Amino acid sequence: MQKELYKNLYRTQSIRLKEWDYRINAAYFVTICTKDKAHYFGRIEDSKMVYSLMGIIADVLWYEIKNHNKNIELGDFVVMPNHIHGILILQNEHIDDEMMETGHALSP
């Protein structure tokens, strides 16, 4: 099964742990890649990232996450030409019924 995981360029079955409850308070490392690895977010010039307009928007929207969810702390974040990496720190005080009913934050 592991050999098949990335065969179709990342649009395969979930790699989330079935036994892990993703509502648990923890730090989660997130990577978001662009379609076809296109350099939408900018370019590397003299070993530094030079943001495109989309890269600036990605950077701004990362910091907006806290304004939309009070249970999230933001860890380190970096914009690369064709992907972004970030650490989201989940700090739920309680798990509400709506999360459980809709399946949000649950592993598949």
C-alpha cells in the first residue's frame, strides 16, 4: 500500500492516521502544493524568496487564520514558489457537537 501512496502525484488515498483523532490539541504540520507544481507564489532569486501577488496573498491569509478560529495558534510558516508549509497548533477547550456531527476534524 505504501508504494501506491504517491504514485498518482499526491491525489491518492488519505495519509491521515485512522487511529488519530485530529481534534486533539497538538501541533500539525501542513503542506499545500500548487497544481502541477507551478510557481504561483513567486521565485527564488539570490537565495531569497521573491513573492508574486499570489505569494503575498498566501502570506497574508496565513495570518488571517487566527481571525477565523479562536482555537488555533500559528506556528512557523513559509511560502515557497510552488508550495507553503505551516504549523497549526490546535488548542480546543472542548469538542462541540457540530464538529462531531459534520465529521470536520475527524480522520477518515
